[in-house]
Amino acid sequence: MSISRVVIKVFLYQINPQIWRKFSVPASFNFLQLNNAIQDAMGWENKHPHEFRHGKGKRLTDVIGPVGLADQVPAGGEFQDELGITLAEYIGKKRLPLRMLYRYDFAEDWIHEVVFESKEESDVEGPVMIGGARACPPEDFGGVFQYLEALNGQIGWYRGEYDPEAFDIKEVVFGGKSRNPKKRKLR
């Protein structure tokens, strides 16, 4: 049985060389399931709020997210419950590639670009990791500015236990925890 799937590339803003992941998921996934796949692919722990933002041009005022965020939508924007819309419905007849922003941990404000690159057919049911580069910053690290300062030796508590170049596609486990959480510790 062939399943319609979407190939997705996700990368973190403001960090070079780029930290990115590429994977595919069923087009029937809703945006909560996409959030979970992004969390697993990037190595985040899924313990902070998130949202997906989209819109026309540079005005990303429309939000797809958990119902509790409905009152935080910018003026002129629309809100959609992440459980009520699938990737197939969102993409519809739009031309790919299609981009949107994914925000995770509003205090630290990790901003990701999500690119719906292409559609494909496969008999695989769940998410499939395709590729990636570099280790995702650890949770609760302080955001991009603090992350870059730590890598440049400007933060005293950072002892170098985190390898920013490390990424092993075999360590990505969808629907579960990373197989090697020790590599993720920074403090």
C-alpha cells in the first residue's frame, strides 16, 4: 500500500555552519505530529511551547499551534489548531518548495525554517530520517547568542562536553528519546 509523504528540511536560524535535518513524514500527519518529528530529528526534548508561523511575504502572522496559543496571534493573523490540520490539507495545491517558521521555547526563541520540499509515495508509515548536519544546541541553553558565546569560549561554565559537529543519523529515534543522551549535555 502506497502512502503519500512529504519530504521536509528543517534548519536553525542564525547559526553557521548550518544545523539542519531532512526527513519525510506521511502527508496525513497533523502539525502536532510534525512538531514531534522535528523535536526527534533535531534532538530537542519537547518540553517547551512551540508554534508554526506562515503568511504572505514577510508577514508571518498566521499561527498553527496548540489551542492555548490562540490568544497570542499577532494582529491581522489567523489561528489554526495543530490537531485540526494535516500537512496534506495545509499544502493542498500549493507549489513546493513551501516554507514556514517553527518557533520552539519562546523564552530562548529557537527559530527554525521548515521547508516542505517535495511529495513522494512510499509504503513506510512513520517518519524516516534522510540526512542532517551538526548537533542541535542542548535544551535550556539560553538561545542563539549564548550558544555562540559558549562555542567561542566566552562563557565560563561551558566545559566543552558538547560536540557541535557531532551528528549521527543512526542516533535519531522517532517517537522516542535519543539513543545517546550523554553527547547532548553541555553543563
